[in-house]
Amino acid sequence: MQKLRGAIIGNGFIANKGHLPAYVERQDVEIVAICDVVKARQDVAKEKIKNLRCYDDYRIMFEKEKGNLDFVDIAAPAAMHAEITHAALEAGLHVLCEKPLTTTLEDAKKVLEHAKRAKRVVFPCHNYKHAPVVKAIRHELDSGRIGKVRSITLSTFRNTHAKGVKEWNTDWRRFHKYSGGGIAMDHGSHSFYLTFDWLGSYPTSITSKLYNLEPEKFDTEDNFSAVLTFPTGLAHLNLSWTAGVRKVIYTLQCERGAITVEDDQMEIAIMKTAAKGAEGYNDVTWDFEKKMISSDWMDSSHVSWFNSLFDLFKKSIENSDYVSQELKESYLCIQAITKAYESSAKNSLELALSNEILSY
């Protein structure tokens, strides 16, 4: 089996704790180089992989490693994603990119165009799809026993923003020049692409509200709420970096039942047919099923989900699927995020969303 040869750009928390350990265990991947502006972070990576070649400039790495690489894994701050992706495509490399794909809609469109032109895969790290409990939700919906989803609520609570490594700007996510935005930019993609999947369609409009509890310290928001209108229903999103607990709570209201997820706990409510001749909702009863599906939500590296994600990236490479549905959905996530910022700035005005990119 020929191994895919890769390089990582940005050995921060997610690369070092989430990506590298998974690569080390895989038999079909070899990480041969790493780029980080901080030597200490290079040294941390070399503790995991012997003979790793290290760089502090990705342009120099692409030049020196010409012919030695098949793909690059971009885990640098979000504001750098677009420029690094273009440079990687110019170097003839496939790209696995942490979310968000880019921080502007214009940049996202240019990435799709470049991937198609270069005939190289650009694949977003939409890793929440690969959480075991999220896979269990998809399995339950596919069974059809509770019918189609009508509305969903996704709440993600964190007691702080995701901190970077101590060697370089630990709070970079709270500064717009590095992150492109706060919790909506950093975490919004996860909620958006799950809504696409569960409602089986794409949103046509959004209204939102953003808030920053610490404007004297940071210039990005730490709380975000939005309502998205779909042809098939509504989605309500709540994200917070100032919550009193770290927790994920999802609810899906369906035609004949509902699904509630609280971290690893999953409850399925199945509507029972009312007695013949009965009238009114009070005559309806439900059966409840409860399951524990270990998904390691408390481990923010989500390393246990990475192999499933990388398998899809590898499949896209094998199938020459350069502009995959996954990549198009990452564009739609950026559109929703940027429109959310615009909506909030306009007193939560409802704004239209376009799905034209799906025919690209």
C-alpha cells in the first residue's frame, strides 16, 4: 500500500493533540514535514515523529519538499487558511483544512475555483459529523421510524474560548486579525453543516444576534444565536464561550417522535398511535429509549473522530472529487456565518441565503 505523504502547517493544540496522534497510528499516511513559526512547537512534533523535517515558512517548505508531498494539513489560525490553501494548490498538493475554510465568502469562492482548476482536493475538517452520537442520530433518521425532521435546536456551551498553545498567542481566537471572528466564525460551521444534514436541505434565510461580554479585552464575539429557515423546517442555534458548563445539547423534533442528545446521552421519543376515536394531543403517548454513546465530548482534540474524517478525504482524492459536496457545504457555512454578522449589525434583520454554489 502506497502511503500518502503529508505535511502539517500549524502545530497548535488541534494538530498536536487531534491530528498528529491519529496519523501516527495510521498505516496509509506518513507525515514527513511540519511548519510552525515557533521552534518549540516544531520540537513538540518531533517528539511524536522521528526524522521530521521542520520549517518556519510554508513557502520554503513547499519549495524544499517538492516531489515529497501529496497533501498538506492546514491547522494554522483561520485568517491564514485562504492564502495557505492557494499556495498549496499552486504546489500541486491536496488540502485538508481546519474549519472555517476561509473567513470571507469571496475567499471561499476563490478556493473552490482554484481546486477545480488545479484538479486537487480541498477538504474541510467537518469533524462533528464523525462523533459516534452524531452518527447514531443519522442512523435513527435513516430508519424512518420517527419520520422527517421538522425543527432542530443546537446548543453548544463552553465556559471559555478554545485556548491556543502557551508558546504563541493563547487567545488568538479573540482577535479578529487572526481569527476573522469569534465563536460564530470558530464554531459556527459545526452547527451549520449538522443542520444541513438533519433537515435534508439548505437554508434560505438567517437572522442572528451576536454579543461580546468582554469588549475591553477582545474584539470578537463570545455569544451567538441564530434562526435559519429551511424549505423543510427551522433551525435554532445557540453558541456560547461564557457558559457555566461545557456541554452539547441537540434536539430534533420529527413527525412521529423526537431525538434529544446531551453529550453522550441520547433519548429517542417514539410517538404511539392514539386509541381509536381519541381526539387531541393529550391522548397521544410516547415510548422512550435511552442510550449512552461514548463520544468523548470532553476531549476537545476530538482525536477519536479524526480517522473517519480522514477516510473521506482519502476517498475524495481516490475519486478525483476536487469540489466535493463537503467543500460546497463549507462554502455555505461561510455564507451563513458572514450573513449572521451582517444580520446582527442590522438589528437582527432576516437576510436571504443563496444555494447557487451547489450547482458549481
